[in-house]
Amino acid sequence: MTPALAQAPAGPQVLMEKPAEGAKPEEKKEEAPTTGGPICCDTSIPIEAGHASLSILSALSFYPGVFSPNWRTVSAKGDFHTFYMPVKFTYGPTKNMEMYIIAPFINNWASNLDLGIAGPNGERSASYGGIGDLTVMGKYNLLPETDCRPAVTAVAGLASIPTGHASHLNPRFLGQDAVGTGALTFTTGVNLYKWLKPFLVYSNIWINSPVNIYPNRPDNVRSREYVTFNLAAELPLSKRFVALLEMYSNWTWNNLSTPQGYQTPQTVLGILPALEFLATDKLSLSAGASLDLAGKNGVKKYTPMLMATYAF
């Protein structure tokens, strides 16, 4: 999810003295076009001081299979779905700094499960919904963008605060009641941004270190350390429409099994094509779909999504 529209506000008009006769007028530097920003990839330029934005994402995941330990796709042994709706509030407390919080609603459901993974009373379908883990992050722009250097922003915070249900899982819910990661996850990293005309290019490199809550409980979801590496590129098509293509990935090096459904990120690589519509100067809408292309030790999913961002 992304913060407010990357649009610079118009400043007050100032009367300028006429340049001396024969003097060259100062050339105005060309500015990057306004966009709504990526969906998965985090931005680098913080929201303006004293401003805020609200983003709401609606996503529905379909699970056509499961990634095996050797990067193959095998049967999921049933029909699994997840509705994911995170709400993100972003605020700029001071110049070059941004804080945001994400509160997600998650609903998992499963049906037509194979008899081999049915519940204790023969259940072959189940559903469960609730609030997932909260995210609280901050970022600070260390270096502004120049003609030859990208903007560099430091990121730090808690990618997950374990508010989502992740322990004392009920066997009759078939793992669908795992709507949290079961961990307090500390995250640090850097975001990069560069306008390579006509493309606006973004990237993230984050290290995520979870501290599992009640790690010795057999029915508790366990999180793993992982690295996030994302890339995104926007191409303005007109004043109102922007094409977006993202590459997302999480790299996990500890192979632990977790219940089916929403869970901590596993090793996965995917793409997300989307189209942005700048409805007004303050409101942007995005529609796209994420497609998991490769992975290991986790679920494979396809996720159509819609996002709305309003800048205050």
C-alpha cells in the first residue's frame, strides 16, 4: 500500500524582478508527473509535513496450489481463499519524515478438502475472520534525488505486532483461524526512488526479524526471518491514467511449516500489473492482480485487488 499522491502543492505566487537586459532567464527544473504510487512496493519520498493520507485495499486471494521445498507447485488438496482488507493511515510529523500504521481485516475460508486433511469430526470446510497483525513503520529521507542519484530513505519499525489470532488454533477450523503471524517482527531497510524519464522506479530492501510469541506451543503459528526485495515501475499514460508493474519477493531461510491460509511470508517471487486512475488531485484508484510465479515451502496464490488512496 502506498501513501498520498506524490504531487507537490502549489506555492504562493511571488512577484519577481525582471531579469537584467541580456541576462538569461533561469530555467525551471522539470518535475516528475503525479502518480498514485505502487501497491505493494513502499515509496521513498515521505508525505509532506503536516499532511496525511488514508489508503484502503481490498484483495481476494485464490490458492491454486502449494510450493514444495524444491520450488515445484503441488496440489493444495482443497479450495482455499482469503479476503484481505488492510487500512493504512500515513502522517508526516516533520520534513523528510513519515509514519504509518496498517490495520488489516482478514477472512479465510476453505472447502472441498481432501479426506486426508479433514477435521477431527470429518470437517471438510471452515471459515474464520478477524483483525490481523498491526504494522507500525517510520521512514526518513536521507538523501534527495539528484540527476545521477536516486532518493534514499531509511525504514524502521514493526512489520507485525501480534494482534492477529495465531495460537490455540482450533482443529475444526482447519487452520483457517490463523489470521496472524504469531510474532513481533522488527524491520529495517532502505527504499530507493528515481525518475528515469518516462518511468518512475521504486525499490525496497528490508530485513525482517521476528520474535515468536510462545514458540514452544505446538499449535502456535511460527514466523521466520526473511528478506523483502521489491521493484516497481510506473509509466504515465496521460494526466489521469498510469500503468504500474511491480515485482515482489520474500526470501526465507528457515523452513518451518505453518497452517494453510494467511500466514507469515514464505519464499515467493511474483509480479503485480495494475492500472492507476487519478480521479482528483486528492483521490487515486488502482486496480490490479498479484501473481505468485515461484516459491518454496508455502502457499501459491493469485490475488485481484482494488485500492483507493485519499490525501488530506
